[in-house]
Amino acid sequence: MLPIIGITMGDPAGIGPEIIFKALSRKEIYDQCRPFVVGDAFTMQKAAETLGTKIQIRAIDKVEDAKYRYGTIEVYDLKNVRYNELEPGKVSAMAGNAAFEAVKKVIELAMEGTIDATVTTPINKESINLAGHRYAGHTEIYAHFTNTKNYAMLLVEEALRVIHVSTHVSLRQACDLVKKERILDVIKLLHDACRQFGIPEPKIGVAGLNPHASDGGLFGDEDEKEILPAVKEAVALGMKAEGPVPPDTLFAKAAQGFYDGVVAMYHDQGHIPFKVKGFVWDNKAKKMESVKGVNITLGLPIIRVSVDHGTAFEIAGKGIASEDATVLAIEYAVQMSENKKK
């Protein structure tokens, strides 16, 4: 039996409906899994008209009604988008609430065991918060509704796998969160994830916080007092961990496969090298030629894989958004759900 994958529609004012349509227009997706969309069926129908596709939309009220036939995209219809109020590319509480309710529903379906994995497309944090849902992003929503305390964000693009000690906090807060216990927890999460990806003895590089990993204390003491002890304990527990490694060399080596995974100390330290590798800008056309890479939340009792790009409001409704990351996210969700059953 192929795994059942629930895909959230994302913000209806963004590119989510378009990239889902393009991804589910590929026959090979249906050869790997049984996918359906959680969101608003009418909004998905409008996206189909924008793209000029012959693929049909079929609204369902429960997962058991899905047929999973290529050529028809089934939508677990929440009926929560007032289309006369929806403006592509615009922040709104209505759109934010619709996106939030789709995420909450797909979590519920996974927690009750109705589906095998979840895939999320972009939400807009401002819209979510305008709707009264006070979360920094998908990761925090999943952590709340699964009652998970120890979790982390993992970015994956080919050989580069990057996990973060902290994500959606200020840079000042991020420095304060560089603590031995948290770093060790994140190393463990990365080690277990790499093994789930089929790497029996993963080699893990741990980034320093300061320039040159502080150069022996010249540029701060966090590397020596917090990061190094965490690495030493990970090694004592049998993990192949190295660090703190100067960040300006760590990621160049990791991108070429020297490390099976790396630990970044804060959001941008990990996201910038990841997006330099996975995002391809076409300067002549003035648009992204390709957007690859996925975001996996580790530590959850359910599987959550996401595209690692935003709602792209500036091109929403134009039918030009790339589905590459969506396809990759579905493929990783399938791989993880199959490995989980072994």
C-alpha cells in the first residue's frame, strides 16, 4: 500500500495552490504515494483555471472518500476561503486563517493515524497572526499541536543537510540560546535523521558561533564553553561529530558531501548557504529559475516535510512559480514514511 500524504494548500493568496497543481500533474507522484490536498476546493479550482490544466478537482469530506487517481486532485474541503475577498499577493486575516486551519487539520489527521505523512506549502506569518494565531511559523504550530518540546528544523538539498539550534528568534536571542544541552539535543536529532535517510554512521559537523569559531577565545567564549562540550559528549555517546568548525569553511565542505549533516547555531547561518545552493536566480528573466530544497521538522511524533520558500506574493496568480521544492518535499515524505514502517 502506497503511503497516504496530506498536502496543505498554504496561504490561498500565495503560490501554494499553483505549485501543488504543478507537482500533482506529474504521474510519477501517484506512482509513489496517495496524495490529497487539505484546503479549500474552490480556491484550488481557480488555480486550475489560472494554469489552464485539464486536471480535475474533486472535493471530499473525509480521507476515506479519496480515490487517488492521476488526473484528479482531491481536496479535503474546509470551505474556509471567501473568494470574493481574496486578492492574490495580499496579506489578509481571512487567508491567514484558512492557511492555519489547513495545517491544524492535517496535523489532526496524522496524529490519529489516518495519513502517513504531511507536506506543507507556504504560509504568510503576518496573515496568520492577523487572524489571531500567534505562531512564528509552521514549526511552532506543529510543536504546539503535537505537544512536542524538543524539536528542530532540518534543511535538505542534495548532499547538504542543515539543522538549527534556533530559528525564528532575534539574532540577540539566538546567541543566548547557544547552550550545551540544546546543541547536544540537536546533534542527536540530526544523527537519528541521517540514519533514517539510510546513512548508518553519519559524520556531523558542528558550526562555531563566532568568526573562526572564536580563534581560541579572541572573539567570544561560546564556542569553548558551550559548543565544544556538546560535541565532546556526542562523541562519547558514539556519534561521529566534529566542531566547533569555522562556519566559513564548514558549509563549503558540507555542500560537497564531506559531512552527512551540519549543525547551524542560528537561522541565517544555516539558511544562507542552503539557499545559495538550492535557489537559482535567472537575472535575465528577473525571476527564480528553480527553487529546491526542503524543510523537515525533526522530533515530532508525525512526519512533516515542507518546501523551504515563501508565499512569493509578487508572482502569485501568474502561474510561473516553480514546483521543484514541492515535488522534493513529497518524495522525502514518502521516503520517511516508508523507513518509519521498517
